[in-house]
Amino acid sequence: MAHTTFDLQLLNACAALLLLLSFAMLSQRRVVTLVNLLAVQGGLLAVATLLLAWRTGQHHLYFSAALTVALKAAFLPWLLHRLIRRLEVYWDTEPLLNISGTMLMGLLIVVFAFGLAQPITQLASTTTRSAIGIAVSVILLAFLMMITRRKAMSQVVGFLSMENGLFFGAMSATYGMPMVVELGVALDVLVAMLVLGVFFFQIREQFDSLDLHHLESLKEHD
Amino acid sequence: MELLLLLGMPAAGAVTLGFLGARRYAPELNAVFGSGTFLAACALTARVIRHGNLLLGREQFFIDPFNVFLVTLTAFVGFTTSLFARPYMRVEMEHGRITAGRLRLYHSMYQLFTLTMLVALTTNNMGLLWVAMEAATLSTVLLVTLYRTAASLEAGWKYFILCGVGIAQALFGTILLYFAAEKVLGAEGVTALLWTHLDAVKTQLEPAVLALAFVFLLVGYGTKVGLAPLHNWLPDAHAEGPTPISAVLSGLLLNVALFAVLRFKSIMSANPAALAPGPLMVSLGLLSVVFASFMLYRRQDIKRLFAYSSIEHMGIIAFAFGMGGPVANFAALLHMTVHSLTKSAIFFTVGHAAQKAGSQLMDDIRGLITLSPTIGWGLMVGSLAILGMPPFGVFASEFLILTTAMKQQPWATPILVVALGVAFAAIFGRVQPMVFGETSARRLPHAPALLPVFTHLAIVLVLGLYVPPYLAQWYRAAAHLIGGR
């Protein structure tokens, strides 16, 4: 690598911060902070995309960086904050597994993720290939968060964090997907969140709470 | 042109019904758009028969024998379901279960759902396929919760989250596939997700990455197919949503999701160095069949019963595709067709039966045959057809699958036979008292639409006795395309 220079180090720093953020999310029970962390994650993702665009000179990456800022760092967190205020859900209850247990699980998952990413990392020719393991870790940690949380809102943050991980993975392995696909995915995420907003109000109307344990009655006669 | 019409029809329908969906004539309008889509699908089919494979819209759309028959099937069942929904939704309104506003949502989303499925089937871009599959989930989430009952909200949430997570796995698989393809097809990235290009270079793709990609894609899209153990959302979404939605979810969406898996399988199986996808599908399929047939016992809810039966049949189909080879693939394609037609017909009769009884609980539905012989017979004949009684089409396809299994996977044959027997006993035992016996059913304010039911069952009957040569030709071409292993 001729110029393993400052910008690559910055990129790697972004990747490391993304992983840290995932752990921060895992340990955070305050929903408002969780959404803020998600916004920071979106922002970091945009910075990483921008750096990569500058480094590789691929113009469509500038565009997806702009899209990331608009959607993941600004609009979706704003929407979630609004929902939180309107629905008054500020705290998640104790997760199914306590925080320290979850963190330990998270560590194991990171080891597993790097193992999983090994064959891809070896084959990748991108300069950012070392970040692929981190992307897989972010995806799996978000998955863990979705499994262990009870409140609908935390699960949604987990879902979006997983999407961020996927985006980061696509970027570090292949410098992003084709534009039409990226646009389509962004559109789907946007629509998903809008549907979710409607949906939350329906749940709220019915149960007067967003705790998912209300949503377990179907298990009994299943 | 035909393609434009095919996709434009439901798109126009979604917009128009978004405005007019609450009007008195909206159900008819819905059916008109449905019939337009079906006619466009027929025209497209005619063109494919005349000219062979089509590559349209700057290579973004690709029509071949495999997807054109699914397009026609989807448009057809979409159309007949809109015919069934005409009286059904009116009755629901008079029973006070939905309001005019929700009827508008229903009509608009129904057309949107048709559109997403047709895009998923016709697109050549594997990324767009993903986008369309996710959009199909999103357009139906609010339909599953249409009644706003506690149970339907729970079902909707499960559907949203489980399919969302599943489809995120599929996105990862798509990214990995892109990663593998980019190595061969160049970093331009424009062609690396186009299926026709992938198909051309399928033997050169990196086997290790391909294997990883396929596992993620199978788990991701497999969630939407409803394969055990990823099926959790399926019975709830089928049982709690309005019946027309149960019919299209079961009859169409599951097929489309399976179609997505098969597109990737055909790329995998041509690569001798890669992991063979067959055994994975065989085991998932077999697990679904066994699990679902035992879950059929102790069901209380009639729609839940037939939802589990859908899991069972998707399992059979996945099993057959997993075995691969011309005969098994042929049988699986036939089974996809007849299952789709039969299951939607059953849901049509079940919907009206539940309305008559005022309950979806099987214990409350009694003696359908005394008050309305057509619904009773429809349910009885439909159930016999889905259980694989000769001379219906399901018998023909299951027979083919079982005989192939005896040759290729002899150990699995007894398991399959036992599971099918268990399913037979479970479903027949429940359906029989619902059709015969004393009745407590009431008269409906709108005459139920039973033409779709008997049309579907008639087609299934014909397919059981005789597969028309051009259809057989299609199946063979598609079976060849899907390949073995």
C-alpha cells in the first residue's frame, strides 16, 4: 500500500468508533440517548463514506454520503425523537439479559464476527477491507440488541443500527452498492419508519403502552 | 410495452384507489385494475411464447419461462382475490369491523402489494429484487393490522420485525453476492447485480463467498417463505389479517420469496466448487413439513390451521427443489402452481364461512352445507385437493415428488409419507364437522363470490388430469434453469 496515509487512519478510526458505539447502545437503557447514539452512528457513517469518496474518487459515494446525513443522521433520529415525545417512552425496562451479561455476549460476538468475515477480508481488494469484520460485528451486535430488549422503540433502534452495519459492510467490501439499489434501500428504510410510526400509535391506542410483553398473547394458543 | 402495462396497472390502481378507495364502487374499481393487470400478464406471456426471453428497460427487467408463469399466476390470483374481496369487504364493513377509511387503505395497499410482487418477479437486478421484497412486507403490515384488534397488532408487529430482520440477512447476502460478482464483472458495479450477467459468469464466482452469500440469502428469504424454524410470523399474519390478504400472502407472497431463493440457487448449483445448496434446502424443507403437520393438531382457528398447511406445502416445495434435477423441479413448479390456486380458494371459502359463523374458531363453524351448499362443498373439495387426493393437481405433484424422493433421498420418503398422513388426519378431521352437522350460521348481507373458488379448483383438477403441452414446456424450461444439486 503506497499511501497508507492519514485519511485511511481516519477511516479506521471511524470504524473503531462505530464498534464502540454499538457497545454503547447495548449498554444504554435510556431511549432518548439510544436515539442520539444512533444519530451519531449515522453521522460517523456519513463521514466514513465521504472519506472513502475522496480517497477513491467515486462520485456516487458523495451522493450516498449526502443521503446518509439527511436520512440516518438527521431525519430518522428526528422522527424517533418526535415519537418518543408523543408517546412518552423514555426508558427501557431491564433487558432480558442484564447489561454486563449482554456486554460479555457482545465480546464473544465480535470474535465470531471477525471469524465470519475472514474469507471476505482475504478476498477483498479494497483498502478498507480491515473494516469488514467491524461491519459484521455491528450487524450482529444490533441483532443481539433486538433480541434482548423489550421495548418496541429499542428494537427499532437495533433494526436501524443493523441497517447501518449493512451499509458500512457494503461500503468497506465493495465501495458501496450500485446507486439504484442504494436509493431503493434508503426508500424502504424511510417507508418502514413511517409505517412504524403509524403502527406505534395503533399499539399505543390499543394497549396504552409500548412494552412488547403485551404482544405475547398469541403465543399461548400457538 | 406489455411490461409497462403490467407494472403500470397496479401502480395506477394504488394511486387511484388511494383517492377513491372508500367510494361505493371502489371494490369494483379494484377488480377492474386486477383484471387489467391480468390481461397485461397474459399479453406478456403471449409475447414470451412467441419471441422467447426478453431483456427490457436497460437490462433492468428480465422475463424468462420461469418468472413469466409466476407473473401470470400472481396476476391471476390477484384478480380473483379482488373478485372475492368485493362482497367480503362489504360484509366486513356492515359487520362494523372496518371503516371506510380503512377500506381505502386496504384497496390502495392491495394494489401496491401486487405491484411489489410483480417487480420482484420481473426484475433482473438482484438489488431491486430485495427492495421489492421489503416493499411487499411494508405494504402488507398495515393490512395485517387492519382490524386494529390486540391480536392483529401483535401479528403485525411480529410480521414487521421478523421479516425485517430476515430481509436484512438477505441484504447482507446480496452484498456478498455483489462482492463476489464485482471481482469477475468489473468494478463498474453497473452489471454486477444483474442476474443475466451473474448467470453468464456463475462458474467463475468465488465459491467461499458464494456459499456464505447463499446461506444468508436462504435464511433471509426463507423467513419470508415461512420455512421452519423461521416461520413464526406466518400463522399470526395469516390468521389476524383480513381473509383476502391471507389468500394472497399464502398463495402468492410465499411463492415470490421462494422464487428469490431459487434465482440464487441456480447460480450456486452451477458452481461445482461451491457448497451444494440442495442439502440445505432439503433439510429446511423436511423440517418444515414435519413440524407443520404436527402443529396442525390442536389448532382452534381455521385460518391458523390452513396457515400451518401453507408452511407444510412450502416445505414440500423447498424439499423438491433441494433434490433438484428435471423431474423434482418440474414437480415442485407444478406444486407451486396448484398450491397457490388451491390455498387461495380455500381461504376464500374460509373467509365466508367465518363471516357466516361470526367466528374464526373451528368449534363455532358447523354445518356449512345446510345453509349454503356451495361454501360447504367449496371447503370440502378444496381441503381434499390440498390434502393430495386424486384426481387433483396436488396429488400429481406430490406423487412425482415422493417417487423422486424414493430414488434420490430414500431415507426421507417415510418421513414425508408419515407427515402427509398426519396432515391428512388433522385437516380432514377438522373440516368434516364444519361442513356437515347442525348449523348455526347466519345469512350474509351480500352474496358471497364463489366463482373464484370453483375456477381455481377447476384449474387444479384439470392440472391433475392433464398438464397442457405449452405449460409442460414452460415447466421443463424453468426446471432446466433451476438446475440440480
